[in-house]
Amino acid sequence: LKDILRDYDIVGRLGGEEFGMYLADCHTDKAMVIAERIRDKIENLIFYYNKDSFQVTISIGVSMVTNKENDLNVALKKADKALYQSKKSGRNKVSLFSKLTIAGK
């Protein structure tokens, strides 16, 4: 992840299999491009164990922190909802949080 992100972006494990990224001064369209780049890179990695090889995929949820709504906890909850939207729609996808696309909101 650090190879794809800029030096001043932040990435870390949130727990279990979940990671969070904070992309400073990054608008929605650019964040989606970065997320898709990460998804593609992960999908194309080949891992080797003993004589076997395997690949993995990643589902990503994106939300924005804005001047009006700058609560990081709220942004993480929205990203989590978008992540589950990615998983629900077939996995190995990038989804942007939107009240219109998240069921029940």
C-alpha cells in the first residue's frame, strides 16, 4: 500500500483484515483512482507457498472527510458501509459511500 500512496498519506491496520488509509487533500475522483489502482495491484499479485501459488482480491470502501463533515469516526463508518457494498455486489470492487446506494440509508 505504501508503494502506491504518497509520502504524506497514512495507512494502517484497523483490525483483523481491515486497513484504513487517509489521503490528504484528495478529492473523490482521485481517491477512487487510487483505490482502483490498489485493487488492481492486489488482484495481480501472485503469492507462493511451497510449490503452490495463489492470488487474492480486495474489496474497498471509500468515504470522504470534508470541511463540513470532518469527523474521522463518521468517515470510517461510511467507508465500512461502502466496503460492505463492495462485498455484497460481488467482491473485488471499489465502492464510494453514497446514501443512495447503501441499503437502509
